[in-house]
Amino acid sequence: MISNTRYWILLLLITLVYAAGMFVTLFENDSAQFAVMAMRMVQENDFFSLFKGPEAYLDKPHMHYWLAAISFKIFGLYDWAYRIPGILATFVGAYSCFGLGKLLYNTQVGKLSALIFMTAQTIVLSVIDVRTDAVLTGFSVFAIWQLASYIENGRLKNIVLGAFGAGIAFSTKGQIALLVIGLPLLCHLAYTRKWKVLISWKVFVALLTFTVTIAPMLYAYYLQFDMHPELVVRGKGNRSGFRFIFWEQSFERLSGEGIGKNSSDYFFFFHTFLWVFLPWTVIAILGYWSGIRTLFKQRFILNPKYDFLTLGGIGFIFLIISFAQFKLPHYLNIVIPLFALLTSSYLVRINQSNKLKTLKILLGIQYFILSLVFIASVFICFYVFKEAKPISYIWIVILLLLIVYYCFKKEDYVLRIITVTVFSSVLLNAVLNSHFYPSLLEYQGGSAMSKVVSKEGIAINNIYKINSRHSWALDFYNRRPVAIRSLDELKQLKDIWIYATDKDLNALKTSGIDWDKQHTVDQFRITRLQGRFINPKSRNKVLNKMHLVHIY
């Protein structure tokens, strides 16, 4: 269906897009925050305690921070070093998509699944804005693949590797990992009627492997929380790390207790999916509908052309997470591997069935998506953030010529669909990673101010702030968290710098504290874009300012 040469060219292009995003400034809040937490582990040589600023952190387990800290130990405290574990986990996820697709269908489905996974918009974004979901997603689909392989062939190796993957995923984000892994596998067992594989001594070996894998995380929780009941976290004392990770965490997410509520919209993930799986969204929706309709027509009788692992897994996971009172778009990353497999199997199936009319319609839709991507790319490059150096557009021109060539090349519909869709992802994210994000991050106050600190040779241990507002980007790029001091304490200090908002400057003035030097940078919450910021003519109206003032 797709030649090895074409396939590896497309994989190389999306990998280059990943590489372009490695060196972009870290985003606030999560990426920069998590990088600071891992940095603190390295600097303090304490890998068992998690802190968010001055407070003990009892939310996500340790694995993501450990992996980032190991990368820092090897490569140094750099933003690209922080991203390495997330990128490697994404490659693990892509290879696992290939393995799972090959197991349930054939090599063609497996190869295409990996390609679809790597080019889905939310996955490309997760490689640059690295959170815990990159590691969670990669090792969750790895566990699903290995455990599904055990169900099919009964080999000890597969169930042990699956248990290890589940342990890494659980140590990254807790119980959601077991939900994401367990539901698809239960659906697969129900569809194939292979329940007997659970009655085996190999299952006990897998449970032991899982326990050993999560043991370091449990021990770290025990040291930080169970041995220190005096710690107060989110207004509660006597917190047990064991109880939290095995019981409280999921209920806090579902109810919004402790972490707060941000959405009671039960359809949040349904309309969010429309963009997170671009440019494959339409094909995925048609594939899901086709699969569900066929399974019901066949009354769930086993058919090697279909699988219930993806269909059931997606459906049940969507249903459960939709009831959570705290929702964010990247929570959908965990189902992207399942959607990649579903989409791939649908494309291969309609191609093998020679449904030319359907393929022609899909090609037209993907051409339309590509045209929207082209318009968006031009809009970004020539209006939102104008590129000052014309030479920077050479690679865009080369990429566009390549796209035009393949768009007009006469070949099978399905091959053109795959190629055009991958090019849509490559073009959009090449523009985002190499031009849009670097320009956007100039408006992130903390990282912008860190450049001022470096340029002016300001001593980082003399920088303070007077409020609890987090300064993650400044903390990371200064390689030192900014300490908080009260106004009364500042009156006793000389020759220091204060990182401040406009409101903070007014507080300094009111307290009679004066300064002789001031540096100011623009500040905007870059992860919450709005039309007035995107429009250069109204951008200044929504910008705030961050200041660094010298108290003499």
C-alpha cells in the first residue's frame, strides 16, 4: 500500500519537526514547572521528594520527574534535555502502535498506525510542550501491546513486559494508567472469549513485576508523606502517599476536590477531539462509526477484520473521563494510540474492499484540510509574526514544492490520502515549531527576563519576589528558583533585585521602597491564546508587563 521508501521519508520529516521543537523555550505553566521540579532533584540530590515551589507536591507520581532528572544528570540543565524522555517515550508509543496493529491485523495496519500516531496534532504538541502525558501514553500503549500479545500467544515474556510498561505508566500518572490499559484489554478478552489466559501462574509473575516496578515510587511517597504526617497539602494534614495513589487521586480528579473544577461540560472531550487528532479527525470518526455499525450487525461475533480493543476501549475511556470535573485537552493523548490503530485499520480495509467512491471523498476532504493548513501557515508567517529574514522561508518553499509534487502525482487514492495528510501535519507543525512558538515565547515574561539577567550579568542569588505568583520559566533558565521575601524583609536588604508585576511595583512604592534600575519585558499567558493577541494591531492591548528592579 505504501512503499518503504515513502514511509521512511514521511517518518523522517515528522521526526525533523520533532527535532525543530526540541530547542524551543519551555512553556509555562506545566513544562517549565515540571522542569524546575526535576532540576531541584538534581541540584539538591534528593530524588525522593517532590516539591512545587515551597510546597510538598502530592498530585502526579515521580516517574516523569525522575526521567527528566536523569536526562539533566547526563546532558545538563537544558530545555532540550528535559524533552528527551518525552520524545523517546513517544517513539516507544509509535513502535507499540506498529506492534499492536501488526498483532491484531497485519504489517500494513501496524506501519500506518505508527505514522498516524506520530502526526496527530496533540502528539506533536506533546513533544514540545512536554508534560507527564508523553511518558504515560508511550508506556500505556506499550503495555496494551505486550499484554494483548500475551492474550494471543500466552508467552511469559509478553506478560512480564506488559506488567513493566503498566508499572512505568502507573508511576507516571497513577490510576488513570490502569484504566487506559485495562479497559481496552477487557474489551479484547470479551470479544475473543479468551478469559482462560487469566488463569495461569504467569499472571502472578506479572503482578510481581508490576509491584517491583512501582516500588520505588511507593517508597518515595512513604518517605515524603507517610513518615511526615505533619505536612499539610491542599489544606489537609496527615496525608498518606499510599492512600493517595491507590484511592484518593482518581476521586479528586473526578470530583474536582482539592485541585478545583474547570469544566462540567460532559461533551468537552468530544469537541476537543476534533482538533487534537487533526489532520486525521474525519477519517477517525468515519472509521469509528463504521466499526461500531459492523460489530452490531454481526452481533459481536468474532471477525478477524475487526477488533473491539480499540472500539470498546475508546468508548469506555471517553465515557469515564467525560464525568471528570477537571478537564484539559491533553488528557485525550491516552486514547490517541487507539484512534491511530482504528483509523489505520479503516483505511486499509476500505482500500482492500476497493471502495473508490469513499476513498475519493476522503481524498477531497484531506485536500481541503491541507488547504486550510496552507492558509494558516501563510497567515502565521506573514501576518501574526512576520519573519524578518526572507532566507528563513527557504525550507518552507522546499516543503511546499514537495507537497505540490505529491498532490499532483497520479497514484492510488489511499496512498495520496496518507501522503497528503502527513504533509498537512508536517507543514503546520514545522511552521509552529520553527517560527510561531519561538516568536510567541518572546512574550513569556519569565524566560524573556532570564535573557536580561544573563545579558546584564545580574547575580541570580540576589533576585527575589514579593508574591507567591509562580515564576517557573525564570526559575529554570536562571537555574535557581526565585525566593519570596516580605516587604518588611526587603527593607533590611541592600543591592538586590525584585521580579515584580505592576501591582508589586505599586506595593513597593507604598512601602517606601525605591529602586534605581529597572528592566521591563512583555508578559502574556501564551498557553491561553486569544484573537486580540493573535492580531498584531490589538496585541499591545492585552499584554502585561514584568519588571526587574534594583533595590539599592
